[in-house]
Amino acid sequence: MLHEKTEHSVAKKVQDVLTPELSHDARGKLHEKDIDTTWFGVAREESELPLFRDYGRYANLITVAKEMRLDLPPSSTTSIDGTDTLYPSLVSFVGQTSAGKSTLIKLLIDLKMKEGDPSFPTPVTGAAGRDVSTSEDVHLYLDPDSSLSTQLRAPLLFADCEGLEGGERDPVGAILKKKHEKALKGESGTAGRRQPGLRHTSERELVWADTPKKRSREFAVAHLYPRLLYTFSDVIVFVLKNPRVIEGVLERLIDWAQAALEKSSNQPVLPHAIIALNASEYDIDQDLGDVDFATQSLLESMSRTVFHNATFKKYAQFWRERDRQIETVEHLLLSYYSSIRVVRIPTNGRPNLIQGQVEKLWEGIHWASKHARERKADLRMLLDADEFQPYLQVAFDHFAENLNTPFDFVQASFSHSPIPHDFGGNILKLAIQVMECWMDIAKGHTIFEEFSFLVASCIMLDAARNRYRGHPDEFFPNYLQHIENALENFCDRHWPCEFTSSKGRCVNVRSGHGAKGHQLKSGKLLADGEYQSSFTFQSYREEFQIQVYRILLALSKRVRTRAREGIPEEQAAAETHEDWVLPHFIEHAARGDAKAFISHTVCFACLFEPPEHALPCGHVLCTRCLKTSGKVSLSRFVEIARCPLERKESRFRTAWRVHLKPASCGVRVLTLDGGGIRGIVELETLKQIEKELGDGVSVQSFFDLIVGTSTGGIIALGLTARNWTVSTCAQNFEMLCRKAFTLRKGAGLPGIGWFVENYNHSRYETQPLQEALMAAFTDEQRLFGGEREARDAGSLDVKVAVTATTAAGNSVVLANYNRLSIEKLSYQFQRPEKPHAELKTWEAARATSAAPQHFKPLCHEASKQTLLDGGIYHNNPINIADQERKLIWPSHQDVEPDVVVSIGTAYCKYDKKRTVLDKWRKKRRGVISHGTYLKNIAADHVHSSLDSEKT
């Protein structure tokens, strides 16, 4: 036995992890706490399809990581671009049951903890001699070192996956969780599914689980979890415990990856792999403790087995059939992983050696995740913390529906990687839409030729609108960079590889091609090889510029001819654009499918402005195009008889009228604070204002912008989206309060009421609230856009916005209008590209009023967002309103508003920094801990509701 000098703290940490002295009850309590770290998993019930459940752990950890960084020195909390954006790396620990995955994660976290650091949850390690999985499902943990780093903005997230080959026996954590549920609820005498003790944020039926085998625990661990973890992980740590046959290690590593390899397409980077040989004997050759030596030694010793081992031979043949030469085991491994490293972790006995090897493991993880992020950044496929969540939700949806079709990163990016809202970004959106109409029919250059007329015409129209004088030679260069950006982005991230074989065409785009080579839509790998396309940015750049320029010259000549006839240049340009170019576009480039060209982020009639005015057909035009296509009366409203994006013969039954705000008028703003039932005070105040206005003037008609939070948001939406009178609003508000505040059964009982509330994560039933809001706001009306009814024509164009909070802790504004914002704001403005992803008005009301502890968050399926009460950060939305009015009316941004009315409740002096910092601390999802968390957040919410100064 070797003896060495060891720091007491290190020895204590290692001993507590490897040989913890825990009673059965103490271990049970740890498992109970560990329930809160569950990220996702499968719930199984007899005779019903299993349910895939997401427990919101990712969003919680990102919130914690962001809030912890508020304690760091100010100079170290922003990235190079001056933002506070985080770029997390997912590190997944997989391996057989009892291999020691949880032990390694606990060592990585505990040995990185410093005195004075906040507490970081860690897994429960398995009891000695047990061959049953310690925990079920996939748990997620935060690495302290990367989370508290003043240099990095890339927290490592450790995913602990349920053990492979664990059979159908319930893991220890699952057994204790079921006992805990029974103690709280009994054996579920209620009808329907038994409710879980750990509340999920979303759930999906596993549609493909139609046989006993597919419903089994082992099937999910072997087939479902690898698809998700292999797709999104930067690093895979494959843990094996003192393996006797090293070939078996590599077989399992390849088997696990093969299960997921063809289940994603356009994956930008393959994960890096680290083989952690756990519980290695400490008296082995010291050189094997060196990572490089251990890796090289293993790969060299196994090199030629690729020609002898049955598993290796099978997979080597798989790749050879796809034109990739496999001569060594290393070649084979690098077909599945970006790199391979081997780290030996010794058994108990030498704390210093254990600490040193664990540190090497952490360094290997850090190096691999850094390289993965850099590669993704080079490909412009790096996701920040907020973008990562909706991608995950899309993947959860995808693999719950179908386990065999691949998850496509490019398709997911359409909704969740916003394209810039400038001319170049808008050209790109047009190109993507045309490509979807022409897919498998035309080549890339044909697609760009088809809409080059529209691009040139939009430049001509913009030049006329902005009164750019002179020949096109003089102003065309101003647009060149936008044209180039659109073409380059399209070629790099959206145009699929043109390689084809008898099996089909490759679907991977240039930025997603390097990882796997040629791949079919089904996910099957087609062949090895580089991205192929005759349509590239370099080859088509000059041709596209010349094409657009020549059309621009012809259009400009036509406009000048009309101008010489006495027609104003802007009118001549607009008529040329609408009468000559747009019809050609609809008939040819759009292939007659005008409905396909509905966007909520770009006006497809001009490609320059954000769309603002929804027409009966569903298209949304900017104000300039609305005026161009309609008839302006008294500078106060526009009547438009047909949509310029529809066929010429398509006309509305009656002219559509849209009210406009006169350019010379100042801005009038109303804000309504949150405050629960005290919203009735706001309504009484509004009644008095309306009384003073007199002459039957409705209070909403007096304001240009109304912004509300929580109950103030519900009132704001009622006054604007539904055009209620204040009296009607008061009646509906009282009705909502009566129906919505329906206590959960047992919530009011002494003793158990607290458990019931925290078990369900809310005091009141959610369904009555939703039904009441749907009855009040209808289930059809969307907050923005959508086809309009005749009765909506001529309604007041009052802008309305409500505040909400994402599950990741970011403020978000939900609005019935559009506006441009180039700078990064302290909050998000939610505006999806397509109509189906828009919130309905009742959903916006539900989101802004989802007060923690009172009601569950809104899980919006279409946008993959989980939204909470806006009062968490902006109970008084005056700062939001001030920023928004400057963005909506930029010509007035340096002019004080004519009127600002802010209606709230009393003022309570309160430490705002503590409010922001503490409300998200220890955010967990168990019954006891969640109760403490919600009690704190509810206390903050009460303070917020009383604090009219909190903005």
C-alpha cells in the first residue's frame, strides 16, 4: 500500500464520494433531493403509451448560471461582443449500470468546489455491491469551475444517463420516488393517469412505443436517449469499470454511437469521445496515467482488430460501402467521434492520484468542448443558452413522434435562429421560401434567377422612396453587401449538397456536411465525401450581382419614362413594382402559391420594412406598401381593395380600412402594472379618465401604445385586442377572477395544503383559468397577424404589449405590432416567422398572468417556449413602454411623449438587486425544495406587485 502526503480536504472529499458512510435512510433522503435534478425521462404505465417528460432542468440551470454571474466582477461578466450571452456545452456520461458515472460526476464537481462557493447539486453514488441502476432517466448537473469562471461564458452541463444493460428493474432512485409519491398521494384513486411526484414542464406520448419491447426501460436507454445525447452533446464520456477485455470497451462505444448516427442530419460537429476507465488499479504502469500515452497505447494495441473483431468488421464494412477507407480501429472510431481520448481513474486508496486523474478528465472535457464550440462558431451553428432550449424542444417532439426519421438541424434553425431583419436577411428569407416551393424541381441558380426581378424591383422602389438621386451606378453599391450576405448565407446554410446516387440526393448543407458526409433525408448515410454543388457563392456571386443590376437598369429606365410623363417618381416606381414585377413573381417564382409567402417578420412586397398591417387574406404589409397599394384619406386611414401579393383578380369583398397615426402627432402611452385582484383599482382609475375625456371617447382611443403586466396585461389586451369598453372590461375581469381562482383540492386544508400546492407547483387549478381566458378572448384570435374578418376592418390601431418571463429567466415582450431593433436589448421581442407559431390573444394573457405558485407556466407548443408572469422583472412596465415607443416611432425617439399615464398600486421600498438575484436561487422541482423556492419567488412577487417603481 502506497502512502503519500495528502491535503485533508482532498482526502475527505474523495472518501465521501467513494466510500460514503450513509445509512439507508440518509441515502434515501439524498435520492429524494436528487429527484430535483431530473432533466428528462420516460414514464410508463400499464396499457398506455409511455410518456416522454421534460422536467425543465436545463432552463433552471441556465437561470442559475446567469444569476450566479451577477456576483462576479462587472468587468468579467461580458463576452467579447459586450453581451452577457452564455454558450453552454453538454457533456454526457454514458455506460453500463454500476460503471461509476454518478461517482465520476460527483468527483468532478466536489473536487472543483472551493471554500465560499455556492452549493452545487451532485449525483447520488451507488451503494457498494449493488448491480441495480442508481438513478433513472437523465439527470443534469452544473460544473462549478466553468460556471463561475471570469474568463469563460461556457458553462459545462453534465448529463448523467441511466445505465445501459440495467434490465427492467427499477433503479434505486425510481423505487424511492414511487414510495415518496405514495406517501403523498396514496395509490391514486382518481381517474386517468397517475400524476408524477416530480412535476414536468411538458410531456409527449411516445407514439412509436407500440410493443412491449419498445415500452421497456432498456429500449429507451439504448435507443431514445442516445439519439438525443449524441445529437446535442459536445463531449461523450463513456465510463467503464475496470474492463478486463478492452475490445469490449470500444465495441460498446461504437454500438452506442451507431444507434444515433443516422438519426440526425446537418449535424455540424460530431461529439468528442473520452473513454474513462474507472476504478483502474493504481499499481499499473505509471505511464498509463498520462492521457496521451494511454490513448496511443490503447489505439495501437487495438489497431488491426478492425479486420478480426466481428463488431468492428461489420461497422468497417458499413463505411467501406460508403467510400470511406477503414484500415485501423482509430479510423473507425473517428467516423463516429471528432476525437478519442482515454483517461484512467484509479480505485480508492490514493486521493492525490485520484484527484490528479480527475483533473485530467476535466481538462480533457474542457479542451474537447472548447474545440466543439469553436468549430460550430466557424460554421455559424453555435447555439447560445436561449437558442439551445427551443432546439431541444423540437428534438423532443421529433423523437417522441418518430424514432427512425432524423432530426434536421437546418429545419429547426428556421424557427429558432433568427435571420437578421435587414435587407440581406429579408432576401435570404425570400430565397428559402422560393427554394421550398421549387425543391427538387430547380437548381440553385434557377431559384435566384426567378426572384432576382423582385430583388431588383425592391431596390428600385427603396431608392425612389428614399429619393436617391442619380443613375443606378451611384446607389446600387449601397445594396451590394446585403445581396452578397444573402447569397453566401443561403449557399452555406440552406442549399443542400447536390450529390446524388440511385438511392437519392444528399440533404446536408455545406455547414452541416463535414461531420457525416453524404446523407439521405431518411438519415441513412449515403457515401463519404465532401459537399458538392455547382451552385456556390464564389461561382454565382458576380453573375447574381450582374443579373440584379441589369434588371434594375431596365426598371429604372421605365420609371424615368413615366416620370417624364409627369408622374411622381415614387408613384411611378410603386406602380411599376406592383403592376409589372409582383404579378410575375406570384405566377412564376411563387408558382401561384401566394399563401406560401406569408411572413410575420418581413414585408414580402418590398423586402425592407417589417410587416405591420394584417389583411383579410393573411398577408401582412408594411405601412409604406399599404399606402402604396391603397387609397390614403385625410392622412388618417387607408382603404385597400386588394392585396398586392395575391393574384390581380383577387379582391376583398369590401375595401379594407386601416387607421393610421398622423405623422405630426406625438406619442401617448399608457402602462398598467400587475397586482392580482387589485387590477380592479386600475379599472376604476380608467373609468375616471374616460369620464374626464367625455364625448363618448373610449380610453383606449386616447392612447397609441398600451403596455401591461400580469392583470394589467389582461386589461390591456381586453381594451385593445377585444376593443372592450372599460365597463365591459371590469365585468369580464370580475368573471375571470371568479372562475380562475379555483383552489386545488386539499390546497386550503391545514397541514397538507402546503404539500398539495408544491406537489402541483401551483395553488390554483390551471384549467379553469385557461377556459375563462379562452371564453373571454376566443380561441381563434391571434395576437398578431392571421386572416381577418370584415368586422375587424377600421378598428383602432392601438399598439399593445404585455410582458412575460421565459423559463430561462429572460424578460420577453408579446405584442400585436412589429418594429425593428438593431441593438441587443435587455429583453426579447417575440415574433415568429410563420403564422402558426404566433400566440393567440388568450395565450398572451395566460402567459403574462402565470404568477409563480399561483398558476403553472404557459407551455406554448408552437414556439417551444415556457412563459411565466412578466411581473417577475417588470411589474411596472414603464421602461419597456418607453423603449418600445422609441422603436415603433423612431422619428419621435428623441422627442418626449405627449402623454404618459402609468397606473399601478402602492410603492414599497425594496432592494431590487436582491429581488432579481434571489428569486431564481436553488430553483428545483421536487415537492419540499420546490415549495421553498416558490415561497421565495411568491414573496418577491408580492413585493413586485406592491412596488410601482419596479421597472
